[in-house]
Amino acid sequence: IVSCKIGPSILNADLSQLYDESQRLLDSGADYLHLDVMDGTFVPNLTFGHPVVKCLRTKLPNTMLETHMMVQNPIQWVSPMADANVDQYTFHIEPCEDVPLVCRKIREAGMKVGLAIKPGTPITCIEKYIDMADMVLVMTVEPGFGGQKFMVNMMPKVEWLRENYPTLDIEVDGGVGPSTIDICAKAGANMIVSGTAVIQAENPPQVIKFLRESVNK
Ligand code: DX5
Ligand code: ZN
């Protein structure tokens, strides 16, 4: 019922060549791009923000862009990201005072709503908001850095979501690659973020194809 989408994370790409790297991933079969926005406060790392996303958007007018907002104040960046023509605004509920308000603002701004939870956040914290969301992101590493080890003990969250929301888009992010995709697919994830496993692959198209076939089988 839900369709499989592969969204590489460009976090560990050569960011001095952001457009070329993005195009390379799209040519390799990516369905969308997962753009990791970090503010140095919610996570101990910094990446880029709406000015960079906006420039990328002008060069990629038809690509689905998701911003994964690892920021302390999610409401602050809703309109700048809408102005950058982002398709989906995925934010963490942990620092957020008024989740329904942020969801509403995202929708009013014309974007899809993604709700993200860190590994330590139980699914019960997000349950009451799921009806306001287009997608739930279950983090499978502590947010902040690419190249970390996949946390298999997050799979019960995905399983619970899939059991209770058969048509919900469920995304996994962190340490996902050819060696961990089967368990994600089996748990019920259909939106697959993969960073280093795709970026550092010798043959990215082959990896993307493998990930897709693993979810679809
Ligand atoms: C981590 C980011 C992820 C990360 C994925 O904070 O949200 O999107 O870049 O990279 P890999 O697949 O290497 O874990
Ligand atoms: Zn991410």
C-alpha cells in the first residue's frame, strides 16, 4: 500500500559540490533528497540552512526535497524553508513546545509534515500527533553525524507504527545501508534515508537499486 522511496542524505557528500553531488544521486536513482539541517544546539554539529537549500532548489526545480530539521526551535525555520520551496519539513518533537502549532504552520506554508523522534524518545510521545503528520521519522542513530552504527533496537517503534498506521509513511535514518535494510523493511519502513552507504559506495546506482528491491520484496 505504501510506496518505497529512497532518499540519500548528502551530509557526508562533498558539500563544496552540493549540486553536482545531488545530481549524481538523482541520476543514481534517488527518489528524493534528505537534507540534514543542524543548528549546533539541538545537536552538537552544524551544517547548512535555508539559504543553501534555496540555492539548491533553483538548480533542482522538480526534485522532492525533505529537510530534516535538527534544530532547537523548529517553528522559526518554517517560513524560510517554505520560501526555499521545500516539499517536506521534518522536525524533532523533543525541543518543541507546541507540536500541533508547528504542524499547522508547515501545512499552511504548503509543505508536508514530518515528525522525528530521537532514539531515546518513546513512541508514546508522538502518538497523539500522528494524525497531523504525513510521515514519521524514526531515528536509528543519535542525530548529529553520519556514519554511525544502526540501532536495531529502534525497530519495535517502526513495527508499532506500521501495525497501527498501515498507510503512514515511515522513514528510517541513520546507519541504513545494504546490511541493515532488510530489518528496516521487515519492520515496515518505506522511506529509506541512506548517507554514507550510498555516498561512499563504488557503485551508488547499484546500492540504491538494492535498497529499493529489499523494501519491495
Ligand atoms: C544524522 C542524520 C542522517 C545521517 C545519515 O544526524 O540525520 O541523515 O546523515 O547518514 P548515515 O546513513 O551515514 O548514517
Ligand atoms: Zn537525517
